[in-house]
Amino acid sequence: MSRPTASAAPAADAVGPLAQAILEGSPKAVARAMSLVENSAPESEALLDAIFGKRPPAPRVGVTGPPGAGKSTLVAEYARLLRSKDVQVGVVAVDPTSPFTGGAILGDRVRMGEHATDPLVFIRSMATRGSLGGLAARTGDLCEILDGWGSRTTLIETVGVGQSELDVAEAADTVAVVLTPESGDAIQALKAGLMEIADVIVLNKADHAGADAMEAALRSSLAFRPAGSWKPPIVRTIATERKGVEAMHEALLKHREHIATPSIATEIRRAKTRLRLRNAVREGLWNAWLSGPAFDKALEEAADRVLRGEVSPHRAARDLTERIARQSKD
């Protein structure tokens, strides 16, 4: 068995009070811990180790779908419903990062402002910060901090663009895909990969024209699901009028009961754990190998060779990959 390094104990001692404050339900401690994790602070790993498994993990509900579907409003209303049932709620809203400034809009705090004074609702908007997928790589870690804080249901809202609509399946136990009558042909949603990850389909803005046709198209596309697999229910909502939110809640609970079946639960947990470990290792290797003066210099040299016409971009990239692989063996 490997022994902890000399630096491991001091790191654990340093985060002890912060971890204890999180377990005692301090929102300030939660916010501080999340900042450490998002910034990849040296003590963040010890902190996560200190709180992992101290409380039962909260069910995680991912909410995704195309922009303009009303996801933020729906999440706010669902949080309201859960609080009416005395459920402590955590929310992680992932916003896109500007490729120019590195900043993010973080607009969900504005939409969910009504929950700001509720001590049993914790909302964190975070930027993707150039993660390899649209969903920020640290989302799972933030959910674990919310577990330690005492969240009984954690909601994860994605940016609703590109790969994030698929990445949410990695972090969530149940995925609600939000569409509207204006979302377009259900077959286009199928091509985008939304239908494959949907555990519950929410047809929001159901009072708009075309709702019946959209629901019929969705049901038709669901007919292609393999026999015996989970068939996502379709729930109509009008989030701005607080209609259908209870029905969505019931649909989410039914899926939670489905995946609680021992054989299914074991398979899902193992698959998600393997995927999370793979992504964590990938991010670690990325940070270790591709962010530093040595790689920057090698990258500039490779770019010069391409510009001089000595090698193709494909060959230059392959050379860099082989160089990294050699360094990993040393």
C-alpha cells in the first residue's frame, strides 16, 4: 500500500476547518470551497477528499436543451417546488466562457434571484473555462461540495449549446431535455444527440402554436428506442405560469425509481465513475503536458515548420503527440 506523501497531511490539516464548516451547512464555506476547486487551487483535492462520502449523495438532475427553451425559468420554478416540499436544493448553472475575454455571462443568478434569501438554496453559476466538453470539468466536484453542504436534490443546468447538451449526461443521474414547439423537427433533435440522453422530455411553452405537432413528432422518434429500454415520458409545461412543473417532478421521480433497481444502479454507477476518472485523468494530463513554457516553445517550433512548408499540420501534430508520449515514459 502506498504511503501518503509528506505534503498530504499538511494539506489535509489546512482544509479541515473549511471542510467542517461545509458539513455544518455554511454557505460562505461552500462558496469558498467552490472557488478553490474552480481555480484548481493546490488544497482543493485535499478538501474534496475531506468531504467525500460524509453525507449521502444528492440525486442530480441535469436540465439541458437548445437556447431559448426556458431552461433557467424552469429550473427556478422547479427549485421553488422542491422548497415547498422542504427539500434542500443546490443549483449549478454552467455558462459559456467568452473565447476573447475568458469571462462568462452568469445570467442564471439574475433569473433565480428570488431564491437568493433562502438559506436552503445554494446557486452557483460557473464558466466552462474552455473545458474539453461544453459542461465544465469541475461540475461533478461542485456537486460533491453541495452533497457535503446537505443538498437533497442538485440541479445542473447546461449552457444549451454544442457538446454541453451531451456532456450533462456524465454528471447527472437523470437528464431532462427541454424543448419548445419552436425547437424544430424532432428528427433534428435526434441528430443533435438530445434524444439519446433524455430521461424525461419537457415540452415547455406548451401554450404556443405547434405544441401538438411537436409532441407527436417526439413520440414518433421515441418509437426507435430499443425494446425494454427506458422510454422518456413527455411532459408539457408553461414555466412562466408555473404549469406542469409538478408533473415534471413526478416524471423525474419515476426515472429515479427506475435507476434505483440494484442491477441498473450498479451498472450506471460504475460507468459514470469510469467516465469521470477518464475525464479527470485527461484534464490532468492536459494541464501537466500542454500548459507550460516547454510545450509553448515546442508548439511555436511546430507552427514554424508548418508555415515553412516542411511538414503538414497533421504530421506536426503527430510529432507533438509522440513527443508527449515519450516524455510520459521517462
